[in-house]
Amino acid sequence: MRAVICAGPPTSGKTTVLRHAARKLAERGRRLAYLKIDVQYCDEDELFARELGIPARKVYSGDLCPDHCSVLVLGDALAWAARESAEFLLVETAGLCLRCAPYIEGGLGVIVLEATSGMNLPRKIGAMLTLADLAVVTKIDLVSQAEKEVFRANLLDAADIPVIETDALHGINLEPVVRRIEATPELVEPSRLRGSPPMSVCTICAGKKEIGWEHHYGVVRALDSDLFYRGQ
Amino acid sequence: MDIREISLIGGFGKAGGREPVARLDMRMGDVVSIVGPTGSGKTMLINDIALFADANTPSRRRVLVNGAPPPAIFQEDPSHNPIALITQHTTFLSDLPVREFLRIHAKIRRAARQESVVEETLAFANELTGEPIIERSAMTELSGGQTRALLVADAVVIGNSPIILLDEIENAGIDRLRALELLKRYRKIFIFVTHDLRITLLSDYRVVLLGGAMQAIVARAEEERRVAGRIGLLDGIMVDVRNRLRAGERLAERDLIGELEQVLAAPSAEAVR
Ligand SMILES: Nc1nc2c(ncn2[C@@H]2O[C@H](COP(=O)(O)OP(=O)(O)OP(=O)(O)O)[C@@H](O)[C@H]2O)c(=O)[nH]1
Ligand SMILES: Nc1ncnc2c1ncn2[C@@H]1O[C@H](COP(=O)(O)OP(=O)(O)OP(=O)(O)O)[C@@H](O)[C@H]1O
Ligand SMILES: [Mg+2]
Ligand SMILES: [Mg+2]
Ligand SMILES: [Zn+2]
């Protein structure tokens, strides 16, 4: 299984980017599965299932921090994608916490940022940007050439990663994103988180990087369960 | 890379047929107009150029630079892109103050003489606007006309882009003929999408679009310079009439006929100017 974790602030264009990329990948015969993690509402799973006919599902984190939730359920989700005989699992995060970075070692971490956000945004984002492999800048159709250049310079100032500017709405310049996804290697077990989310209130926060609820304590959940307590 | 020529290899129109114009070559120094009715694909054509289309847009056109496929760096890093597209947007989204934004942009472009380049950009922009731009104000506070003026000035001076695409500059609230005059001082390829007949007549050639396809490339004939001159005189009358109406005056038919007769009587040489 190859994992693509796509993070980025709400409405930055994560779905739009993944949708175009997924279509191109599907056209080349790649088998995909899609998972969206959100707090209390999202309908991307229906979109991916309807438009691309790929296995797609969602999980609501409810009272959990959505990025922590993703750490708990991702182990199950990778197994689910494998059962669906997918080669790639595309995960779209809720993107609510800029300090959390739900990227995993060996997977492709993609941050999606919109060019229309403030020029200083890249400086405000921590791990979600710095631990990513690739930054996709969307909505370049809405800004001037000069703004594009200044946004990129600020981004590169904050993180030394490749930047791809796109007009995701019209599917423009997504080919390089697709190439990066295709080049993602197979995951090596066990999957581990790249960084530690801040604020030590649970075993994930406290630095335990193992993927899968079986490795964590406190209030946890599985992909198909409600929240439950797992004590030591 | 020293750009001498950019070419557009014809693709397909909206109805799916091959474009009548198989190839459009634009050489350094050319001033080009893209003309055609609303919806005929003018914006699409300059977007194709701006994206270095490679048979991957709906028109399936391809762009060549100096006769060859463009280097990847043009698209990988916006500050290495030789093309500046001035779209119909009239707002900035950047909240930085004007001078600071220009300074950052000049630094990214590694412009020598950063400070003087910023001065030159502001001066250029102010020549196009009615009200001068206040350098301390945020980019977002500029008026529509000021925004377009600054975009044009930034692309020409700081960006120093050899190829400039302008979508309907006549609707920008800036003096279009003054803009054309200032722009022509720089040696670049200028491509105007325009409904304005004077911009069209001041161009070296015009590309005629219909149904999403390039129909013809029409070079400006020598005689059309004289036609343009006389239309300029007519334009002067219109401007004068507009000013008089704005000043609360009444118009007399006799005056208008007199002015029109002067346009007819003007010697060809004077009409050209
Ligand atoms: N103009 C323009 N609009 C875009 C672009 N990318 C995305 N959008 C629009 O931005 C809005 C939000 O895009 P989504 O892809 O739903 O954003 P998201 O990051 O998935 O949002 P959440 O999942 O709700 O956090 C939609 O209306 C998109 O059509 C772009 O490159 N240009
Ligand atoms: N060769 C083509 N193939 C497919 N679609 C095309 C082609 N050319 C143009 N179109 C489509 O036709 C529509 C109108 O084109 P466009 O916006 O470029 O027109 P325009 O000439 O700029 O109009 P206006 O004068 O109103 O600005 C757009 O949706 C565009 O995508
Ligand atoms: Mg989404
Ligand atoms: Mg148009
Ligand atoms: Zn936690």
C-alpha cells in the first residue's frame, strides 16, 4: 500500500486537488481508495465514490482532535484499502490544526495552501508545512503573477520543500502532483508518524508515534467503533 | 534564456475542427492584438500561451519558444517565467503595503538597483492612473484602476518579463493609449486581447478568432495607419463631447458638423501623426 496524506487549512482546495489527481491516476489504471477525516460533517466520500467509482469512506472525529483521530484510525484504514485491493490510499485530513502534522514515514505528505490566503500564512504554519514532502498552492487563477512569486518566496522561507502552483478548479498544472503521487514507495510496516503533535494530553501527544489505536491508551477509537477507553 | 520568438501551434476550435491558422509566430518587439466576438476564445488563447500549453488544454494548442518546447523551469518557478499575464482582475489579495510588496518582489527577481526599480515601477504606475498611488497603503486598498496600473508596471519593470499578455486593458480604468505608448518604449512581445479598435489599429498585426479557433492573421496595412489617424481625430471629438457634457454644457449640431469636416479635410500625413 502507498499512502498519500493530504493536509491543509479548510477550503484550501484539498478535495479539488485530490479529485483531479485521482482522475488522472485512475485513467492510468491505478487502483485507489479515499478516506476523508473531518469533525462533524463532510461529503467528499460520496463525491469520490460517485465520480470515480473508487472505494471511499469518511470518519467523523467528533470530540477527538481530528488529526489525533487520524492516527488512531489510519492503521485500520490501510488494511481496509488493502482489502479493497487499492494500490494507493488517499487521505484528506480536516486540516483544522496547523501544528499537527498527520504525515507518516514512507507516505507522501502533501500540504495544500491557497494563494489567496495572507502573504504571511506560510510563516504561521508549523509542522503541517515543515514536515510535508510537497506543497501545492491552489487558486493561482485568482492572484497576480507578482503575488504568486511573493507567496512562493514566503513559503520557501518557512520550509525547504518543492512547491507546485496550480489552478485546481480548472485542473491546471496538476500533472507534477500526479507524478509525485505515482512515485510514492510502498509503506514499510510498522507505519509511524513523522512528528509529534503538540500539547501532551494523550499518548499520541506525548510522543508515541505508532499508527493504530492498539498502540495507544486513553480515549481511543477504531475505524468502525465508537470512542472507548483503553487503560494500562 | 534569450527569447527571440514565441509560437503557437494551432489546435482545435470549440466545435472540434482544426484551426484555420496552423501556426502563429510572434517575434521580439511585436505588438499583437487578439480580436473576435465575445466568447470566441480570446482569453482562452492567451491562457494557452501563459500556461505554455502542450496539447493539454481544451484547444490542444502547443507553445514553442525559439522554435522548441519551452524549458521546464519556466513553469516550475514563477520567477523564471518569461510571461506575465495581466488578467481582468482588479483586486490584489496581498495585504502588504505597496512599497514593501514591490521591494520583496524586486528582491525575488534579483533586480539590480532594487530601490530605484521600485521607484521606476511606482512612477510608471502613476503615469497610468488618475490618482497617484499612496505607497504606505495596503495593496488591497488600491482602486481597480490603480491595481491594474501597478500590475502592468510591476510586470514590465520589476518582472522585466519579455512577453506581456494583457486581457482587455481598455476596461481597466487606466488610460489605454497612454499605456500603449509607455509600453512601446520597452522591447517586448505585447499581446493585447481587445475589443478596442484603436489598440487593434496600433498593433503590428491582429489575430482573428471565431468559435475558439484562429481564423486569420491580419498584418496592419500602411493605409490603415492613416485610417487609425483619422479615427484618432474622431476619438478626440468624442472625448471633447464627453467633457462638455460632464461640464454641464449644451451641444450644438453645427459645432459637431464643423469638427467632422475638419477630420475629413485633415491631410493624410497629419491624420497619421
Ligand atoms: N478559483 C479557484 N478555486 C478553487 C481552486 N481550488 C479549489 N477551489 C475552490 O475552493 C473551494 C474549496 O475547495 P475544496 O477542494 O472543497 O477545499 P478543501 O480543502 O477540500 O476543503 P475542506 O475539506 O472543507 O477543508 C471550492 O469552491 C473549490 O472549487 C483553484 O485553484 N482556483
Ligand atoms: N479552442 C477551444 N476549445 C474548447 N473550448 C474553447 C476553445 N476556445 C474557447 N473555448 C471556451 O469558450 C468559452 C469562451 O471563451 P473565452 O472566455 O476565451 O472568450 P473571450 O473571447 O475571451 O470572450 P469575452 O470577449 O467575453 O471575454 C470558454 O468557456 C472557453 O473555455
Ligand atoms: Mg475537502
Ligand atoms: Mg475574455
Ligand atoms: Zn492528543
